Amino acid sequence: MNSPSPIRRLALVAALVLPPIGMPLLAQAQLGGDQASVYSDSQAMQAMATSTSTVAYTRYDLKTATMVVHEYAGPSGTVFAVTFSGNRIPALELLLGGYLDAYQTGAARVPPGQRRNLVIDTPSLKAALSGRPYALTGRFWVPSLTPAGILAETLP
């Protein structure tokens, strides 16, 4: 198996660490925000929105041709986790809102050679991103907002 070229590795690291610049709005619900914004997200993404409710949370699925974003809101209506999969990373400044600084600080502490599978574990934000160009996945969650009994790291 061939290893990726230095240019491809650099592109992947940049995609995992830096927020997209000049990208269209892909999502507006923010960690810690309320679930009312989920439907405006689907319009901004030009995505089809569906939802599934359980006793512990409601999962909102926003699907486009190239990406799926799941936003999880607890019984109080607060978004406690966001996951995505697709060909690029969504606009993190919109998804993470006030948690963007915690993400960037955590990502900066990860040595460059370990950013292909980026894990951030801070008291205020947990994150895991992995993949390769055009096949990326990620999850972000706020431990203090996650409902009791939910393991956010296992959310689909």
C-alpha cells in the first residue's frame, strides 16, 4: 500500500485542524445552542432534514449529496453533540460556536504526525476526527451538556 504524498498529507492535516474559509454555510446549530436552529440549518445546507426521537435525545439528520450532519439535542432542547461524515469538514465555526477556541487549542497541541486521527479531550469539549480526503468523519460533544446515560462517543 502506497503512503499518501506529502501534499495529500498536508491537505488532510489542514482540513482537520483549520476551519474552512470561504465555504458556504453548511450548518448553523451550535453546540450548546437550541434545537430550533436545526431547520434553518437544513435550508442553509440545502439539505433534507429528518428527525428521530428517543427518551434521551432527538437526532436531527441533515443530508446533502456529499455530507450528512447529525445534531443531537437533549430533553431540554440543547444541542449537546454534532457528528458528520462526508467529502469535507463542515464549517466548524458554525457547528462549534463558542467551542471553536477549545477545538483549535486542542488541535494545536496534537503533534503534526498524529493529526490524521485527531482526538481532542478537554473538560469543555471532546472531539474525534478521522479519514482521508473526500472521506472524513467527525464528532464533537460537550460532556457537561450530554444527558445522563448517553455515551456521546458512540453516537452514530
